[in-house]
Amino acid sequence: MSAALNDCDEKSPFLLENEGAYQAWRARKLKIRQQLSPDRVFELDQQARLPQSMLEQARVQVDAYNFVLFQSAEEMDKKAFLELNHQFGLYRLDSNLGADQDSVTSLQVVAASDERAQYIPYTNRALNWHTDGYYNPHERRINAFALYCVHQAERGGGNHLFDHEWMYITIRDREPDLLAALMDEGLMRIPANVQGNRVIRPEESGPVFSVQPDSCALNMRYTSRPHNIVWKSDKRSEQALNFVREILMDGEGVIDLRLQQNQGIVCNNILHGRQAFHDKAERPGRLIYRARYYDAIDLADAPDSQVSGG
Ligand SMILES: [Fe+2]
């Protein structure tokens, strides 16, 4: 592990001391963002796989925006959804509270009597800016997730996205002195989730930005929810967090989209949120499959379009 950390120390564009690496990485990212549209939808083939001929384009799309939109010709089941994610190098699933047995979460409105109804994702309420699993311990850091829309809501239910690397660039370009506060291990503390006498999740703390030791990728943990979170309260931390809020409110760099039936997104753990929505009583309600991963997207060795048993 220490060797990997040293590797990242030397070459990561996300460390202030590596200014040359940062400028080169930033220039490439800006260039490809100018050339590509974030709302391109990649059409899957009849086996619900990304055609081999599109892998390179998907890879550049991820470099530019940290997400790829896709559309299947027919409804995908959860197995096909997971196999598609394998093409993006996503294998190590996180099984969060509320996930189905296969570790895929079926996001839909649940009955008030259901234990999950206390969590906003299982209601029709809006979800404010966050990254997924920000409360997870270090060894279960979420680096990517995927969504697939089985049914969209009658009204609402759109998502807003913000590339976490774009957030890093905005801060480093405008207020680089605030980055140290955002990388401070003690910045974010999430008190334990205790219900009755049972500890559902122990207390967790950590930074907003970190460099992942295995991939050297940038990870972001964030929530704009004021509840169940304690931020470090010194002046520098407050300035840094206010700046993040300002950037998100400013709107530049925010991408709005509304997944249609049979559309999905594979992304690194970018900032995102969800609009409130309304389901009609007489038809299936909004249903989104979600899979969270410890891996970051890696299209370098994407398997070909043959269906694998994995
Ligand atoms: Fe989320």
C-alpha cells in the first residue's frame, strides 16, 4: 500500500505540489470537454452491452465528465445491468442498507410502514447535492455508481450532476489555499446511526477530497444535508465549505438530465441530486436500479461484447 501511495504522491494531479501534472491533466480535460457534449447517449447492442467500437469514445467521455449515459433497446434485468457495469471495470459492489440480495438497490417509493421509508431515497422527495456513501468507512469508499431507469415518474424525478473533478479544478484555479482544508481527515464527521440499542453504522470521519491509493483517482465525499453531519468549524474549513456551496449554487458546470425508461448512467462518484417527483397511482411508479462500487471506472481492459458469466 505504501508503494502505491508513493506512486500517487509523485504523479497525482490532485496534490498541490504536483503543479506540472495538474496543469497537463487540466489542459487535456478542458480540451475534451469543449469537444464533447455531456448528454450524449450511448446505444447498447442487442445483448445490452456497450459495442466494442464505442469503448474508446466512452473512455474519453469519462475523462471529460466522469459519467456516461446509455440506453438499452429493451428493459434490462439486474443481471444485465451488472454485466454492463463490468465493462466499465466495476465489480466490487457495496451492499448498502436497503439493497436487494444481489446488492443492487431498487430505488422506489416504499410504504410508510417499511423501515426504509425514513430514508429520502425511498420517498418521492428531493435529494440535495451529495456523493454516494459519504458516510461509508475508509475501506468501503464508493468510487463509482450506476443507475438504470426501469420506470420514470409521471412528473419530476430528474437529476442534477456536477463532475467532482470539475469542482476540484474550480477550487484549485480560484482558491487553491482552501484545498488543504478540504483534504483534512477531520473535516467531516458523521455521527453513528443508532436505532434503539443497535448501532446500524458506527461514527465515521474523513476529508471531502482524497486521492485513492490504488487508482490515484480523486474521490469526493460530500453532502449538503445539514442533518447527521458535523463539519469542522474553524474559519478555513467554513470558507472552504462555503465556496463549495457557492460553486454548486452558481449553476455553471451543473448538468441537468432526466433519465427516460431504459436509460441509465455509469459514473465515478460525482456530485448529484434528484428532483422531487410524482407517481400516478394507476401505473408502475418510478423505479431506478442503483449499484455502488468500491472500484472507479476503468475502461482500459474492458471485456469484449460477448456476454460473460461473471
Ligand atoms: Fe445518490
